[in-house]
Amino acid sequence: MFFYDYFVAKLNFGTSDSDLQYAFEEFGEVESVNIIMDKATGKSKGYGFVEMPNEADCQKAIQELNDTELDGRTIVVKQAEKREDRTDNRRSNNNYGNGGGGGYGNRRY
């Protein structure tokens, strides 16, 4: 079965997966919800993803939830971009790791 994946940003750091699922269930069946957590602190990073099996329900959720308030914050809801489709290519266009780097081991005293 194919699922439509949606990106939700500007979440309140206290918003839980179940809070987000409840908001989306108003528009149809929700397959999964995943709020992204910081690995070091275990706290929310303020964004997440929602999967829904019905495209019409997803479009309705975007129209109704984007730029609305959830848990005291105005959220952004849009269709998630596939990793290879993202325009943000920071990792491939930076100069880090392309040689040089620090020179700690090359110091002469």
C-alpha cells in the first residue's frame, strides 16, 4: 500500500506523536506519525512526519492545518520531499572534508 508522507514544522516542543495524530485524524486515517527527537537530549526538534493512505484526506489536512495553531504554535504542513528531490544540498556543496582541515598534526615546534 502507498502512503502519502507529509512534513510538519514549527511544532511546540511539548507536542507528542499522539497530539499530532489526533489533529490529522480529523481529516482521515493516519498510518503513522513520527516527531523527530534530538538523539543527545531526547527532546523534540520541533518537526515531524505524518503518513496517510488517502491523498484526498492528505490534501484536505494540508489546506485545513497549514498556518493554524497547534499547542500554542502556528504550524507548517506540506508534502514531504523525497531525500533525492530536496533542493538543500548542503552536504554535497560544502567545502568541509575536501582536504586541508585543521592541520593539528602538521605543526612544527
